[in-house]
Amino acid sequence: MIELQDAEDAKVIALGLLEAAPDAILVIRGGGTIALANQMAERLFGYDRAELIGMPIEVLVPADHRAGHAQKRARYEAAGRPRLMGDLSALEALRQNGERVPVEVGLSPVETSIGKLTIAIVRDVTHRRALEAELRHNSTHDSLTGLFNRSYLDSVRSKLEAGDGAVGVILIDIDELKDVNDTHGHEAGDQMIKRMAVVMRATAAAEDVPVRLGGDEFAILVPHTDAAGLMAKVESLRIELARHNEIHRGRPLECSLGAALTEQRGGVALALRVADRRMYEEKRQRRKLRGLPDRRSSVPP
């Protein structure tokens, strides 16, 4: 253990630690004025150190949060208990240029010869929040198309079923995608899948839930609808598909559709099965007209 000879040694080491810290550190007097700041604080907030010292801490808080922050700071000073990094969630700091930055803050009160001070460690979590947002997005969206995935559908199914009115389910299957993959490669098949997603986005309203269920199978869930509304949505999808093929060069994008409304029993799960039967029947008829063999031995239950 290193034994310090005098208080001056301790001061030098403390200042060295302050400057070597990877996070912004502010020492705050009672009443909320900044007494000390390290170089990372300069970098985070965009002020020179001389500007920071003596500045009210609320200047570093977005204007719409300042009044609340001042009240919380006063309560903290009265209580005087440490708060670990992460205990205060969803915080933002304000840079000199007006930019808001997400931060985490750790607080520690210390008694000194000039009174009680608060050491605030402020960590910029911009990159971590962006990564968290990306992970949340990836957990609910299909990576190839950007549509919602089956996991998201499962997570919102109960909420949709609990809403007013029935939920319409449109099941969509790209025709002959296997032939495209076998003849032209999976990259060409992926392009067909992406094109289907474009058509679905152009058709779906803001409250609709467009989903890639997997492979060449898609669904659009239409909340708060009835039979007429669902059929109108199916017709809109067919019109958008035709428009897409008119302006898109290359192989036409063709698909088979099936639609069903939720009933009191079975909900979305039953509607998906009914829509699947109807979609398969349309696909069977389309293949029959082309003189192609039926690829399913029986209609699914």
C-alpha cells in the first residue's frame, strides 16, 4: 500500500484520477453551482472548464426539465445519500450547442471543510442507447424486409384481439418463389421478397400490422374492421400489386391471397388458419390454370 506523506500528495493523486476518468465528473456545491470539472466534462458539455466552474448545474439540463431538476436536487442535498450509476433512468444533458445527449448519472455526497459537496459522474450513453434501440428493432422486425416478424405478431396478438371490432387477417404467399431460387439463385428470390414488402407497405394503413411470417409467407393484420373493410383492403393490395408490376421491369411479382376475420373463439390464430386455407385454395386454382401440379397433398386443417 502506498502511504501518502502529506495532504498535497493526496490532492495531486486525486486530481490525476479526476483527469484520467473516462466519464465527465463535476463537483457541485450546495445550491447547485459547479466547483470543479474534469476534461471529459469539457468534452461532453462543450464548455471550457473556466466557463463550467461557477455555472449553475441546471444550465446543463434541458430547459423543459430544469424546474423539476432543481426540486430533485434540493431533495437530494437534504437526503444526502449516494445514487449509483443507472439508478436515475432516461436522463438527458444539454450541450453548449443546444444538442441533447442521453446520459447516466452517479451521485455521491462528500463532507469537506467548505461544506457538503456532491460528486456527479456523468456518462454519455448515446452509443449504448442506439445499440439498445437497434436490438429492440431487430427483435421485432424481419432483417431482410424490415417488416414486423412473427415474434412481434405474437406479442401484439392479445392486444389486437382485445380491441373494438374484429381483426382482419390477410395471408399472402409469393407464387413460385422456389422456382426463382432454383433457377436464378437466392439473391433473386430475396429481391422478390423485398418487392412484396414494398407492395405491403404501400397498402397497409398506419394501424395495420404488416408481417413477414417466414420464407415466402406474409400477413397483414387489419384492426377494427369488418367483412367489407377487409375485402376493400384485399382489393387495394391487388391493385397495388398490379401497379407495382406495371412499373417494375423483370419478372412479375405474383402471389396468392387468403383473408379471414377473427371470431370470438380462436381469435387471430384461428383467422390465420382460415386465411391459410383460402390462400391455398387460390394458389391451387392459379396453378391449375397454368397447368402446374398441386404442390400440397391436402388442404391444411
